[in-house]
Amino acid sequence: MAPGQQKRPGWSRRAQYGLFFSFVAAIAGLLVGLGLLALSLVAPNSYASVRGTALDVTAPITGAFRSVTDTVGGLFTGAGNYWDAARQNGDLREENAKLRRQSIQARAILQENAQLKAALALREKSVVAVASGRIVGSSLESERRFAVITAGSGDGVAIGMPVRAADGLIGRVVDVGATASRVLLVSDRANIVPARLLRGGQPVIATGRGDGTIDLRPLEVGRNPFRRGDLVVTSGTGGLYPPGIAIAKVIRLDDDGAIAIPMADPGNVSFAIVERPYEEAALPQPAAPAPASE
């Protein structure tokens, strides 16, 4: 016959004591419960006092267990919130970077539109405008200073025509293709522009220095007429450039002249206007064909 599943305490003194005290505790708990029940029926006020005392005794223990439970729960909740915050932070950084790129693109579009509107307004005011185009390149790191504009012989552009932007003079055309032209900038050493000082009208000569700046010299020998911040404009002498176009702004003085920076920087200008010269005779004339030999 198979042995029973429940083990008897046998002659183990420890097991017998444990069983005995379990019965005693159960009986004591039953008696206490019956006593409290009887007390609640016979004397409700006294029972309320006993219940309040029990509450005072058990409250610290309950609070301690609650603190432990809250702490453990807080650890798991805090960890979850930390990882969720890290994920949200990453999403916000990505969204911020996206918004920053869109903002930069929007500013670039607004700046380009403003330059285009200024160029179009300039063309509307100028009755000698030939063509307008985008500046697609400029040699700002070499001693020779050129720019390329997307307007060529197909648009009526010819060698020698002045090129300007809304901010001022850029240079003159030196090479022409069917759809593009090369412009010699005012900051090139080979470009000499007759000019005058806007303050006072004194005639000066503006010559490129090949480093992005312009050298200004007065035609009359004597006291240096320049001041820092002075503006220099074209004088119209020579018939190539129309008078009154801004050329440069003085940034520092030297012994008998001044150094200036161009008002129209091809590196910051997107559109330009090609104009006819102030006097048509100022354009270089094509060479006459050689007479046929007899």
C-alpha cells in the first residue's frame, strides 16, 4: 500500500511545538475576534477607541510598507519615464534639426527673392538695360577677379557692357558666349573706373587691388580728401559707366588715398543687370575686315 501524501509530525518535538502554538494562535485570534465583536455590539464607543488605537499602532507599519512599495514602484516608473524622456528628447532634436534646415532654406529663398525683386526693379527703372542673369561663379581666391553671368550674345550682351546689381557696380563684360558672359570685377587690377566722391563730388580713380578691395586715388594732388565710410560712385567720364552708380565704401585711409570694399559683392549677389554703355562710342569697335588683295 502506498504511503499517504500528508506527513505526520511523528515524535519530532519541534514539529509538535509548532503545531501546538499554531492551534493556540488560532484559538487566541478567534477569541479576540469574538471579544471585539461583542464589544462592538455592547459598547460601540469603547470599540471605536480600540479601533482608533489599533489604527495608531498599525499606521506606521502600513506607512513603512507603503513607502517601500512607492519607492519600488517609483524606481520602475522613473526608469520608464527616463527612457521615454530620452526617446522624446531624440525626437525633439530631430524635429528641431528639421525645422532649422527648413528655416535656413526659407531664409535663402527670401533673400534670393529680395535680390531678384531688386534686380527687376532696377531693370524697370533703367531704360538701357540689355539683359538680366544669375551670377553662377566668381573667382574670389585668385588675383584675377572674374564672375560668370547667365546672359550672353543671345540676350544682346556684348563685350564692354557694364554689369551692375541693385547694390552697385559689379564690373564690365570681357568675354561673351551664346548664353553666358564673363565679367571683369571692379576689384580686379585691370579694371580702372573713373569715379567721384559722393561727399563733395571730387573726382577720383578706382582701381582694383586683386584681393577683393579697391584702391582710391584723387586726381588732384594735395590733402587726402577721403574719410572712413565715404561712398564712391561712377562719374560717367569715359562714357562706359553711367554716372551715379555706387562703387565702393572706404574702410581705411593710407598716405594719399584710401582702401575701399565694393558695394556689390558677387559672392553675396545672385542676380545682376547688363546695361548698355552710357555712350555707345565707348564700346570696343569690331576690327574692320582686311581689304581683299587684288
